[in-house]
Amino acid sequence: MATQDSQFIGGVPEHYQRFLVPVIFAPYADDLAARLAASNATDVLEVACGTGVVTHRLLAALPGGTRWIATDLNDAMLEIARRHLGNTSGVAWSAADATALPFEAAVFDAVVCQFGVMFLPDKALGMKEARRVLKPEGRYVFNVWDGFALNAFGRIVHETIASFFPSDPPAFYLTPFGFADEPAIRALLAAVGFGSVVTERVRREAVSRTARDFAIGLVRGNPVVQAITDRGGDPERVIDAVEKALIQEGGDRPFRSPTQALVVMAKP
């Protein structure tokens, strides 16, 4: 699967885990875990698990005996997840393409995905695969970022990076913040066989120890850092500029800013 998610390589996974997970991903992982815990699911598949932030929350929330398979396309991200969670019983780790899942049909009570659907090159196919592996009464639960207007940090880093490359700005941040059209998402899910779709807008606050820490994560914790260096840019200069812009938005020590995501819960 040719996707930007597969470019989370080199030092990116470590920066992602250290500087982004606690600030913007952990709060929404708690939300997804609470939703899954209320579903009484005993056979769960996680796709695009990244460094395991949702996996960790779900292990604490779900009852003992739950069969849990956590997958990601990227081996480097999975390695971070394994390292942080250790040899946790009940979890099987697997490198897997969300658009071509290596599992039989109708075997999972739930399929969960945090901030991964946006990166699928064929989102309808990813949804179709989730539908295929779900049991008849199963549920597909995922979240996506809302747009730049409701996630200032995303707009700030995108615009700041673009200011360094006016003729050819990196477009990475258009992907995670470009798939929040609720009617379009509902239509895609209906087209692949989901008959019931419930959505909810969820707001959380991003809190980082310093604006500098967050700026490092936003630049070095995803593939945009490669786009910067490929264009001859200096990531440290970009981080400096992002830090200054973040401070104007949410202060420093700590940095604080509201965020918003769309949570989708679908059933066949």
C-alpha cells in the first residue's frame, strides 16, 4: 500500500511517540477505549495502531480474555509499540495493510482505528475490509481529525512550513486534516455495507510541556521532515519558526490549545 503512513521511518517513530502521543493522541485514545469498553467486544482488531497508544488504553479497559490483534503497515512503528507495551499477554502484533487485511471474514467483534483512515490511499477499500472481517453484530470505530479551523496546531505547522517553500510547499498536513466531511464519510460507509452510522464531534485540549517540544514533534514526528530536507530545508530552522507561531497561539510552559476530532461508530 503506497501511503504516507509507510514513510514513518528513521527517527520519526521515536519523535512521534515522545512529543506527539502525550499531547494530541493520548486524549483521543482514552475516548476510543471508553467506547470499545462499553461494547463488550471480546475479539478486537486494531488497524494502523502506530506506536500503540490505543492498544495500551484498551488493554486496561477491556476484560481479561479479550483476543486482541494490533496491526500497522509500518514495522518501525510496531517496534516502538512492542517496546512500550512489553510482552503483554493477549496482544498479537502484525504488520498488515488496512486495505488488504490478512484475516478471514466475520471474525472480529470490533475493528478500531485511531487517526489512520485519512492516510489510506483507498478509503472505501479500507472500510470494505473492516466490514468484511466484522461479525454481523460487530462495530467499526474510528476517528479522524476535524479541519484546520478547529485544530489550530495543524494549520500553524502547515502554514509555517509552507512559508519556507513558497513555490513547492510540503503537503503532508493536508492529509490528516483533510477527511472530516461527515456526509462523504457516511456515504462511503453505506456503499460498503454499513447500515448504521453514528458520529460525534469530540473536543480535547492539547497540552505540551513546552511549545518547543510540540514543535519538534510536529516537524520531526511525521514524514513532513523528509519533505523539508528533500527541498533543501533545515528542519531546525523550521522548528524554531513553528515554536514561535505556537507560542502566539497557545502560550508556553505549558502550551495549550483546543483540538477537535470526528468519531465514527458504524455497524453492518
